[in-house]
Amino acid sequence: MRRWCCRRSGGVRSRSSGCQLSARAAPRRSLEPRDRRRQRRIERTGQHCPDYAIPVSTPAKANRGPSAGPENRRALIEAARVVFAEGGVEAPLSAVAKLAGVGQGSLYRHFPTRGALALAVFGDAIVELEELMQSPSSGLADLLDLIVQQMLVSVGLIQLTLTDVGDAHGSTVRERMLAVLDIALPRERSAGRVGSDISAEDVLLLLSMLAGVLPRTPRGEREAVARRSLELFWRSFAP
């Protein structure tokens, strides 16, 4: 059976002027093109169901086994460098794992403790200070300038001096920092620039104070605050 549209000629349905339709009404379709529907994206990943525009979760990374170990370790260290620079060494480790693109289990396999991860990130910094003071011409001013440069990137190294985190040889970061300062201070005393009552512990205390201030200082002002702090330090060091 066929039926025709309601176009009429003189009030009578005309087969010649009408449009032939199916006896069964066609299903109603969305007027919105599918391509446009596919552009509906809610998740930041942009992944969605192509037919229903339903957001879907990001698929988990495939487990590549032991061969991915070195790559994951490097990714974790770089991620921790970024996260610790923003939030200090007490920043959530879950943020480190997420930024590195690995699971929490992988993080703890490589770095069982927060201190182990922090030492991997800032170990190069303490080595840089130790190498600087191997030169007889390097003094406390050179050492403090380098420490401030490091602190403008991250105060994590100074924060580690307040903990008992140690290296593979059992020396803590604090002990290594004090040893570096103990090399610089006698040179300054001999030159008459530092009083005999100023100890390595005193210098480290002042650096710890600065480490507490810098993260709360707007980024654009941190260098000026650090330089002003050094000026005040030198006044307090004078004999």
C-alpha cells in the first residue's frame, strides 16, 4: 500500500502532484551531522565514543616489563624535579607518578622512600657545591651565589639538610653541606671578611630561613629577595 503527501489540486488528492511516501513512517533522525556530534569533547584527553559522543577514560599504559625500568626512572626524576620545584620535597608523590606517566607501584620500586627520590633529584646539586670548593680560589661568596642560583630553581636541597636523608655511603645531605661550608669559612676568616664566631651551622640556619621564604614569594620577585638576603647575611657575618 502506498500513500501520498497532502498536496491537493482543487481539494482532491492528486497522485500526479503528490510525493510518494512509505506507508510506514521513517524513524526520526537527528538533524545534527554525525561529524559535528563527534566533535563534542568533554574530557581533556579528547577521547570519546565516536557514535554517542560519550567521554571515555584514558587507557592505561601497557606494561612493558623490566625493559622500561631505566626509562621510568629517568621520567620519575624529571617529574620530581618539576613537582618539587613547585611544592618542595613534601609535595605529593602521587603528583610525581602522574606527571611521569607511571603507576605508584613503579615509583616505589625505584624509590622506596621520599628521601631516596629527593636525593636522586638534588644529588647533583650537592656534588656541584663540593666541586666548586675544590678550587682554592673559591670562597664563601662563590658558594652562596651558587646555592642561591640553585634555590631559585628549587629549595629542595636546603630542605633536605633539615632531614636525615643520606647517600649510599651513609653521609646525610646536612653533613655534606656542613663539610662544604667548613671549607669556605676558614678562607673568609683569614681574609677578615667573617667573624670567628660564625659557624657552618649559622650559615646553614640562614639558608634554611631563606628556603622558607622563597616558595611564598612571587616568582618575579624571588631573585631580588634572595640577593637582598645575601646582603643581610654578609652584614651579620662581619667581624
